[in-house]
Amino acid sequence: MPSPAKKRKNNAPESSPQRMRSIESFFRGQATKRAKTAANPAEPVSESKQEVLTDEELARKLQAEWDREDRAAASSAQPAESAHQAEQLKSSTPLPAPVNDVRAKSEAVRTKETLSLQSSIGSEDTIVSSIPFDQSPLTFEPSKYVDELQRHWASDGGDATYALLTRGQGLKTLYDKHGDAGDVAFEAKKRQSFTLKRPKPLTIKGVYQSLMKIAKSKGPGSQESKQRIVEKLLQDSRGAEESRYIVRILVQNLRIGAVKTTMLIALARAFLFSKPKGAEFTVRSPQELSRLKKEELADVYSKAEEIVKASYARHPNYDDLVPCLLEIGVTEELLVRCGLTLHVPLRPMLGSITRDLSDMLTKLQGRDFACEYKYDGQRAQVHCDEKGKVSIFSRHLELMTDKYPDLVSLVPAIRGESVSSFILEGEVVAVDPDSGELKSFQILTNRAKKNVELGSIKVNVCLFAFDLMYLNGEPLLDRPFRERRELLRSLFTEIPNRFTWVKSLDATSADSDAVLEFFKGATEAKCEGIMVKVLDNVAKSEPDKSVGISYEREEMEQEVLESEQNGQDGLQSIKSEPKEKVSRRKPLLATYEPDKRLESWLKVKKDYSTSSDTLDLIPIGAWHGQGRKAKWWSPILMAVRNPETGVLEAVTKCMSGFTDKFYQANKEKYSEGGENVISRPSYVEYAGEPDVWFEPQEVWEMAFADITLSPTYTAAIGLVSDERGLSLRFPRFLRVREDKSIDEASTSDDLAALWRKQVERSKMEEVHQVADEDEKLGWQED
């Protein structure tokens, strides 16, 4: 006899087309079944309905039959049982045929309770939830809980349950908030009263394997396969919290404020405190670390974090990083064991922003540097191994080999005979294949992103190479830029209008006229501006002259402040006691530093203002406008990001620079009740309460008059003041930075640096004013 599931399939209308089920449809279906059951709990089952029993209805009938049999068995053992009760049992309503057929087969499994209804209420992992993860790592002792957890997990295979990941204090703060897909899953799971079979607990390993299956599923039927995996995960989840975070992982938005830096810091500190059984590396006990001074403890943490961050920047793959940590811990060897590897993209080095050429020349005074055209294209990282396999990655580490088969086909022709393997970096730019004329980035975006065939390419590109990070099995990151560039240009072959070098000019700060002409040439050639890179490292015994002027100003500012704090005339102190300046800044290195934004690489773009600085901020909330703007959001709350914690720190409200068209589009995007408006997030620091909170997803460039200390905003607190944060006066919207993700928005460090620059400028203006007055006074005396 066919099973109920088979019958349901056979009875489905043949004309109904097959449709893909979404996460929402899964929960909607469950809710509909529950609603029908709740509305008519005692409704008799008709003959026509017997053929379409749901699993829940079948299970309920089975349970009812077993209950009657149990009562009958109990009554037969009681000699005083009334005849009325026996007659009542005989007259019980017969069960449908499918139930009777199943009853005989189900006797053997009844003792195992595989088909009895199981209550999902209270099925959460109470042992895991009782562990105080919110304690300080200096007082928390995992050893107290390890044995109990292992015994708890042993009955289900020994793997750690997924519930372990859904119980940190940061996750609990979002327990009662709504507004995303995960919260929908949470509510649906919370209202689920019964399941046919109590599932085995989800394990971290099992969830990970399921997610990998989803990621690797391709080809015909892959959507159905992915859907089945998702449904299985949701059905097997114990408790609403697990269901919530399963869905949030699937939509790639955990909403806990965790970023890459958070994960790396956590890993570094975890391996300072503990190690697996059998590992030989040294760890430090919480008791030992708790005896250290605050500064000493911070130093211990910092050294470990820098090693882990550096390893991840060179090899951003947790599947490789974590096994290495388990074996050798946080040691310098990690940079070798889990370092630069072919076909694993390293995180690119980034350039610092400078507002004009004079600022750039000041910063690099006394240093040799190279100016390069900053092309309006897509940054690309090209890997090639000894077998000729080629991988191409974007600046965001996305694999885009399929997008550029024309570049892949170039590799055999561009590498010289002595080159077996390499990793090089360049800019992919749309060009005219005949003239080589550069085209805009918008033209490049018209190119297909996958399944590109060589014969169907309509947008031709050229790769302008500018760096070489790996050659013939050897990393080149620690070599100076001049040497890396020489290897690139001497060992690879140019192909006109397809593969060449970025146009460049070697110069020093004394070559200001030549640099200016080069900058003009870049802008005339439709480039964004220029990149300026330090060519050589400074020897340890050689003073770094590149920071002479700017650092003298910084020291002068510090001396003025110290003198004023001591009750002295700060400016007079500087004039009367000239001192020899000794630079304490780190020298500018010409090495390649993955995932770092240093002043050894500077960018000067044609759209940068020479009169003011700008910041790239994240819109995180808004208020209802007043008057003419009542139908729009105005003002809008803006934030910088804290690179260490991942928290977004509110810095200002902006209501200037927006057009009516922008206001309208912004209100439509962040409409109340829409998916881009969320409940108050725990990863935002702001004491106030806007009318709505935005889902952080955009970066806006903002101009401003100046930066002030603020008792209201917490941005950069602790960097310039222990009590106050920083805020912007008269912020003005300039544009949406569509080329940047929120991970590339301005940081609290950037904000603090601009504030210091502002203070320095103010102090220097005062110094110059006093000097001018002294000069006038001296002239009058003469």
C-alpha cells in the first residue's frame, strides 16, 4: 500500500507546475496547518479526507489508537472494571485504513518512540544555556564544564551541538527583536508545538557540512537540493534560537555586530588561554594573566592578535587557519604555515587618502617614490601555478576567473621562460582594442560576470599590472616596491592594449613641477588621479626624513599643550627653548602589507577637495522631517565604524546636500515596514532614539566644516578624550560611494586623525600669527 506521502504526491493536480519553495513558504505552510488544526481539533475525518492525511494528522490518529489500547490493557488487568467502560472501548470510532495498515508495523518501533508526538517546547539545550559565557576570560574556567558537555554530547555522536553558537551574551540581546528573516524563523519555530519525531540535535559540524553542500550544489536540480537541505536544517533545529541563526546565516546577515576583526581577535585570545589535548605549544593561565597590569595585558593581547591578523591577511581561509592554530598556537611560525598560497587570494594593500599634491609631497619629503596612473577600472589579483592553472580575484576576494577568459588566455604569452608561478596585481580597464583609448568604469560594468565565452566578448579589456607579490614559489611581500616592480617588468612581456604596466613617474618631493604635470596627464587620460608609492625601505641606522615637517608640527603642538598644562606660556616656551627634533614615528616601509592602509601608499584623486576633508560615513537611522520635508527622512544619522569591535559609532546628523529626488528615493528605499528598516541594533552606539533604524548597507561621502568634541556622540571616544567622542559640524552630503562596502567606510581612527590634523593646523596658525606679530613689532622697534 502506498505511503501517505506517496498518496499526497499521486493526488496532486497534474496541471500544477512545479514551484520552488522559499524559506517564507516553508513557515507559511506550517502556520496554515497549525491554524487548521487549532480551529477544528475534533473534526471527524471523512473518507475523502483520509487520502490526504498530513504527517501530523496521521501521528495524532496513531497516538489516539495507542492510548485506547493502553487503556484497554489497563482495564483488563482490573477485575472491577465496569462493563460500561468496556462497551465504550468497543464502540470507538474506527481509524482510517492508512492508520490500520501502519499499526501492525508500528508496534516494533513504539518502544523507541519514533512516531509518537514529541513536544518541541522546552527542547532547547539547557546544559549549554547554563554555561556563563558572559564572564570575563580571566575568570571563566572552561574545564569546569568540559566533562559534562562531552557526556551530554556523547549520546548524539560526540560533536558539539549547534546550540553552543547561539548562546554568547551578544546574541541574547537580539532575542526579542524583530525585523529580519531570522526573526520570522524564530517566531515560527517558537509556536511549533509538536513534531513527529524528536530530531537529533544539530551539531556545529553538521550545520557546517550542510552549508558546504549548499555552496557546492550546482547544475540541474541544485535548487531543489538546496531547498531540501534548508528545510532539513530548520526542521531539526531545537528551539527558536537555533532556527533564527540558521536563517540569518543563509541570508548572510547575522546582525550581531561581528566583523572579520572580531573573529580574529577572538581566535587569538582563545589560543592564548587554551590548547587541545596533545598540543605542545605554550599557553598562559587566566590566573597568570589576571596578575598583569592593564598595559601589560593589552600588550600580550596585541602581539597575539597581530600575528593572527597578519596570517589571515595573507591567507584568508579559516579552514586552513584554525587547524594551524590547533597545532602550533599563536606563534610566528603561523605566518609560514598559513601564509601566502597560490589560488587563495591575499587581502590587498590599501592606500591612504591625501587631499592634494602639496600634502603628499610633505608626507614623502626626502623619500624616493613612484607616481602611477590610478585607472578607472577593477582591481584584479592574478594567480598562476606551475601547471598553468589561472585564478583571478577581485579586491573583495571574489573569484572572477570566468568573467575574464580573455585575460586567462593571455597568461602563457605574458610570462617569461623563467617564470613558473606567480601572483601579480593590476587594474582591469575597458579599452578600445585598436587605439588603446581608455573607457569608463561604467563601460566595464556592462560586461557579463559569468559564463563569458571568448567569441562573445563585446567589452575588451587591458590589464595594467603594478605589483608582483609571489614568484616561482617564493613570497615577495617583504621586498621593497622598487625590487618587486623591477621583477615584474623584466620577467613579463607586454602585449599592446591587452597587458602592460601602469604608466608611472619616479620622483622626489623636490620634483613638484614634474609631479603636477604627471597628475594633469592622468586626469586628461580619464584616470581617477594618481597613486604614489614609496620605492625603498629606510635602513634602521638611517633617519626617516619623510616625516620631518609634519612631525615637527605635531611635536610643537604637543609641547604647547604640555607647557599650558604646566601654567606656562606655551608659545613663548617654544620660541625661547628650541629643541632638536627626533622622529618617533615608524618609518614608511616599501614592503607589501596586506589588508593595511598605510602612508607608504597615497592616493590623490581629481575629485578630492583641496580646501576641506571628507569622510565616508554609514547611514544608520533617521527622523521624520519637518515642514516641507515632512514626507521624507531628515535628518539622517551617520556613523563611522570601529575597526576593532565592529561597532558602528554615531558621529553626526545630516540634513544638508540632499536633493528632493534623492530624498524621495531614500524614503522609498528605507520605507517603514520595509526590509531595510530594522529594530534597534545592538551593534550601534548612540544614546538617542531615531524614528527609524536603517539596515547598514551604504556608504555616503560627507563634507563638513570641522570636528568637535561631543558629550553626545561616542565616535572615537578614548582616542582623543576619555570622556567625550567626536562629532562633525555642518555636515553636507556629497554622494553615495557605490564603489565602497560598509567595511571600507571611514573608521574612528580616521576621524581621530582628522581631528588631530585640525588641532595641529589651528596651533600652527596661532604660531604663525604670533611670529607675524613679533616680526611687525621688531620692524617698528628698528
